[in-house]
Amino acid sequence: MQHQHLLSLLGHGHHGRGFLLLAIALIAIEYGWHRLRGTDGYDLKESASSLLVAGGRIVTRGISGLVQAPVFLWAHDHRLFTIATGGAFAIGTLFLLSEFLYYWFHRASHMVRWMWASHCVHHSPTHLNLSAAYRLGWTDLISGNWLFFLPAVLLGFDPVVVLGMMGANLSYQFFLHTEAVRSLGPLEWILNTPAHHRVHHASNAQCLDKNFGGVLIIYDRMFGTFAKAPADEPLHYGLLSKEPSYNPITILFREWLDIARDILRARSPSAAWRAVSGRP
């Protein structure tokens, strides 16, 4: 039964039908909001590309889940402790731990080119809107971002609960991909908000590699990666080193092909290693 629950979480994503219907409704409302204001918040071709990428991810997640589920079960079998998650203290501890692990996974995804090859798909839209939230790479299994969450299972938390917590994290982040919400007041000090996440997606020089939090922004404040939006310039989105594309295959695999090309051109093993492990 646990194996089936893991496959469901890993293979079919964390969003139920109700959440997807809500997401579609909010995307339509946000699009209408931009049209009424006359703002350039949507590129329909770009959103269509994101939809195609999201559709393919459903398939690739199912394949990845077949590999990941046995690894999570193995980690649970070799756990250090058995931590029951029935109480508020245990759930609160897991929440803070999962946010901590998410922060370091997300930061590593910007610092290690092998991981960036998957994550850069999410940063490729040139407009930040709710439809961009679903533009996610297909190669997470290869890039290894899921390995960052194994420590919680090895520590003793049930893998189903761990993945459920991460699913809640990702569901929350859907609402961050918008320009319609300006500020949440005092909550900006603790929570990751649309204002903070706009900075994370921006390609302005002072915004690069900032605001890696999931639900919380406290780890960015602790580890020196927090930034506010520049007051004297508008935010720009998209990848600095790549031209925008509407082709899903280009969006998904361009960085992997560039890595392969750099490895083939490398004149030493150390140069080949830098092509994989260096900063993007």
C-alpha cells in the first residue's frame, strides 16, 4: 500500500483534479485582469508551450516514479529513527526540515549546471504568470533533485508524509507566479510571496540567484540569498544566455545539449567535469 501511495505522489504529481480546475480558473482570471489593465502579462504562444511541457511532464513523472519509489522505500527501511507524524510538533518539525531541504535543493539547482539543465526550463518564460508555474523540466530523475529529500526519510519520517509535505510546498508556489499581487505586508518577512518570487525569476543583475525559499523566506534571510526588487528598474524575465523559444523540445533539452557539446570539446577530464558541475 505504501508503495502505491509513493507511486501516486511521485508519478502523478501532487495536484488533484480540483486543484487543476482551480488553477485553470485563476489563469483565466489573471489573463482577463491583464487584458483589462492593458498590461503585457501573457504571451499566448508562450503559455501554449508551457501547457505542452506540463502535459509531457505527467508522462515523465510516471516513469521517474518507478525508479524513485524503491529508493525512498529503501531509505525508510534504513532509517535512523521512527518518527510518528500524528502530532503538531512532529508535523511542524517536518515542515521546517522540508523547507530547509527545499531551500538547498533549489539553491543547488542554480549553482550546479547538471541540475540547472532541468531547472532552467522553469526560468525560461519571459512573462511571469500563473501558466508559467507549470513549465517544469522532464529530467528531474537524471538531474537528481529528488535525492535532496531523502535525508528526511533516513531520519525517520514516513516517505509518504515527506512527499505529501513537498507536494503542499509546490502547490503553495503555484500562487507565487503572478504580478497581480503586490505585497502581503508583514507576512513578507516570513513567507515566500509573489513579490519575493518575482525577484527570483527576474534576470536583472541584482536579482540573480536570490530568494530560493518554498513556503518560507526565512532561510534566504539566514543564508544571505534574500533580495528585494530593484526600486529603479523594471523586472525582466527569461534566461540571460538563451534566446526565448516556443519549441518545447528546445526549451526542455537545449541546456543538456550544450553540456554534451562542452564535454566533447573539453581538452581534459577536469574541463569536462567543470562543464557538468560548474556554475551555469
